[in-house]
Amino acid sequence: MEPLPSFPEDFLWGTATAAYQIEGAVREDGRGVSTWDTFCAQPGRVRDGHTGETACDHYHRYREDVALMAELGLNAYRFSVAWTRIQADGRGPANAKGLDFYDRLVDELAAHGITPFLTLYHWDLPQALEDEGGWLNRDTAYRFAEYAGHVHARLGDRVAHWTTLNEPFVQMAYGYAMGVHAPGQALLMEALPAAHHLLLAHGLGVQTLREAGASHVALTNNLTPVRAESDSDGDRAAAAAYDALHNRLFLDPVFRGRYPDMSAYGVAEMPGVRDGDLELIAAPLDSLGVNYYNPTRIAAPEEGPDALLPFVDVGITGVPRTAFDWPVVPSGLTELLVGLRDSYSDALPPIHITENGCSYDDEVGPDGTVNDPDRIAYLDGHIRAIAAARDAGVDVRGYLVWSLLDNFEWAEGYHQRFGIVHVDFATQRRTPKRSAEWYRDAITEMRGKSLKRR
Ligand code: IFM
């Protein structure tokens, strides 16, 4: 392989996880019921009826997991807080025992020199709030800000990096528009108020965190460079419509203070917006979290203007694919990052890649090792793609692999293994894969020739 590129000496190298996907312990220490507990209990929602009840048992094994990160030489870890551990029903005083868990986790990270990146919301809404309308209800945004205040009050002295939401697009689209994620509502474009209320929650959360003294506040979006299938006007318009829905709906309000043109969806004005909302949503951020998995190729729908949606996802072909059948296109990450810089210029804060990774059908071999050459190629390609974006002047400051551990992959249950550490879910035995060893060695190599920060 070509020598790895250089990165600044303070570049962050880590992994990412989310509460419901790894913690388990769903009935311990006063945790309330979340929408994902409810969703998993509904027959047919999650493949093979899997649930997050035990997941990776990280709630009890976090010390072992932090030790693994330290052995791999990682200096950053992104995790999320389960709202229902802090407020069982999503409102009211904080549950001290729930906060104690994250307190212990943060101290353990500090003891190993690992910088915590805390995400407040990664899709596990308190069911009690969902029963009142969830993200379709404006009040949920205010409840989120109250929750953010509780978490910051306990952890703000040790956690510097605060992220309000993870992937609001997926929460809106999969959870409320298509119904394939919790809470399982299939409202199509009627789900748009959820997008606004999520963004309002972000804005109110930023306000609360700033008032409490947080110095590094971010939002994480999953973004995709959108490619039109052809140069035809129809395909280009379809690609622009998809870009507006997936990317710009969650970027323009934050960095431009206005919603993108959604007229392709028959939407003249975003529903639910009140005076002052966009000012809150557009408050300056210290970084943008970018989750990147693949580009999207879009064509105009064949049925013409009566089609349900103004685009068709025709898929990327001719490239390697993961076990999830996702195309592997590292150059798409460079394209995305350069495109963000070009679109938002001075309004764009520095970027952390808060997720990037792949699932493969990894197994522990007879010699006890897990050989995952495709993941090594994937990580290598994407790290080079970040270096290329940095060379083009994009200020990227960290890379967090999704994921540390094989974990509960939402509607796919435990079928998609994204970890650089294999988890045997019957025994909870952790086995670092070859890719984990590769990542450790790559970080050592890249640190060895690190550049001073530009
Ligand atoms: O597992 C998810 C994560 O929760 C959010 N981003 C994408 C990952 C892979 O699907």
C-alpha cells in the first residue's frame, strides 16, 4: 500500500457508538422506555425480532471497552446519552443514577487520555414524549433543551465536545416518513414538521449549552453527495430535489438561516416555523459532524409529474459493496467535503467526520482472529479521501470510525457487523478485528509524520 498521508498532530482519531446500539441494561437504574424499546417489541419491525435489551452490554462492560480503545491508541470517542436514563419520561428532574453511568464513562475515558464527544440525541426518544406526538409536537424541542441542560450540568466540567442531534434526516425520513425506524410512522411528506422540530431542538439545545458555558457545540448530519444519472434537465432537477431533502434541509437553516426550496415536493413553506425559530437554528457552531457512507445517484421518476416523489434513487453501480449492499466510494467523501466548503464557505465551521464505516459478515476464524481485509481497504480509502479534502483546503479535524463494536443495527438487528471489534453476542466476548490492528498501526504511522496544524 502507498504510505499513508500526513495529518496535524492534534487530529483526533477515534470510533463512534450510540446508546441504544450498545448499552443494553434497558431496565436498570431508573431508565424509562424509549421509542426503540417499543418499536422492537412490535412483531415484524426488526429483523428476527432482535432488540437492544442486552446489545453489547456496554453499560456493564464500559471499562473493558475503554481499555480496548486505549490499546488501539485512539484519542477520541463519540457516544450518545440515552435520554430515558436521565429523564425516564422525557421531562422533570434528572435521574442521578442515569447520570452516574455517563459520569463513570467520562472519567474512565479521561483516565485513558481519550477525548469524549458526547451526542445528546441518537434517535431513542422517551416513549412518553412520543405518546404526546414525538417530533411532530413542537413541545418536544423544549423538552430536549431541558434534558440538554441536565446532562451539561453534570458532565460539562469534563466534556468539551457537545453534539445536539445525530442525523435528524434519518430520524425524520426513516422514523416519521417511511416508518422503517421508530416510531414507525409512514407519513411521507407530512413528516416535514418533524424536521423543523428537530432543528428547533438543536437550536434550543445550542442556546442552553451556550448559556451553561459549553465551548464546543456541534450538529451531526449524515450527508451524501448527490449525482444526477444524466445531464438531462429532468435528472438534474431530480438530483437537486433529493439534495434539498437529504442534505440541505438540515444544512441551509443552520448555515444560511433559511430553508431550501422544497417546491419540488409541493411545499411552498416549511410547516411549523414561528418567528425567531430560524435565528435560534442558525446560531454559530464550533463544528459540523459529518457522517458519510456513500454517494447517491438520482434520476427523474418515469411516471412524470404525478409520481409520489420527484426523484428515483437508481443506485451506484460498478463499485465494491458492503454486506448492507452499500456502494464503497471513498472519493465521494472528498467530493462531499469540498462541496460543503464551496456551498457554505465562511459559514461552515471546522468538520469532524463523526461516522464512517462498513458492515461485513465477519467471523472469528479457527485461529481466533477476525480477518476483514475489505474493512481495511475501506478505512484506508476514506482516510486518504479526507487527506485529499484537507489538501483542497477543507478544515477536517477528526475521524471517528463507525463503529467501535459490532452492535444493534436498528431494523437489521445484529445482522450488520460494523465494528472494528467483533462481538460474540452469546458470550459478549470482544475480539479486535484485523482492521482494528490496522487502524492502530495507521494512527501510529500518521502521528509519526504529523504536520503542525495549518
Ligand atoms: O448504525 C448507524 C448509526 O446509528 C447512524 N449512522 C449510520 C450507522 C450505520 O447504519
